[in-house]
Amino acid sequence: MRDIDVRQPHKGDVLGHTFTLAGIGTAFEGTVIWRLQVGDETIDSGSIQAGSMGVIAEFATSITLDVGRQPRAAVLEVFGHNPALPDHGPSPGTSLNSIPVALVPGSRGFFEYEVKAGDTLSEIALESPYGRSTVEAIMIANPDLIKDPDHIEVGWRLRIPLL
């Protein structure tokens, strides 16, 4: 086990305005730092307490963000505070977890959809039994699969953000 293991969110999760950060671990003086990166920009950050002095403990917190207006790819970084850093700041310290996520304003979560013959992203976005989405939000939520909105393949399992 690493010093800090993030259990939630998972790689590829769709995050809206509020999400839960949860895991298990230990860090110097129990300080676990998180930051949300879009490219090289930190759009939000904070810290929570978890374990200390080698004692492993659970941690969980609800985080509320200003995710902007457009869907975009981001990386949630979670790591232990490292007082040996020159500035004692939130540079990645110990046990860095980098979790790629999709920021989708107004999202209430997502569901998985298996692409069928004849499907288009536009139809999938508008005809969900759970609520509407957008082509842009679906593309951001599925960066490993969708490179071109006009090309999807039968059998792909897509994350469809609920708006």
C-alpha cells in the first residue's frame, strides 16, 4: 500500500460542482493536500487530515468547486505534505496520486452507455432515459475513446454525464 490511497473519485469520473474525496493513508502531521489542475493551472486546492506518525486512517471530505461554464479535462492531485520542501507549500509531496477526471458544470453524475449500430453522439446526448447531456461533455468524459465526434464504434462503453 502507498502512504496515501485515493478511493474516490476514480480515474475518468465526471465531477460537477460538488464531489467527495475519500481514501486511506498517513502523511506528515496528518496533512493530505489536494489540488485540481487544468493544464498547468491550479484551479482549486485544499487540505484534509488523515493519519499521522505512521498511523493509517480513513479520510473523506466534500469539496465544492467553481468548475466554470465549459466541460474540460482536469487532474486531481492528492499527496502528503512534505515539510522538507523549500517553500513548505503544496508542491507534490509524498505519495502523489494523479487522477484524470472530467469537469462538467451542472453534472449530477454519469451513467455508462454501450454504443449500438447507428448511434451518434448527438442522439446519445439528447435521448438518454436519465436526462440530457451534450456532445462536448461526452467527449470530455471519454478522452481515451473519442477523438472525433463523428466517429464512435459499436461496443464502446461511454460515460454519459447527466446535466
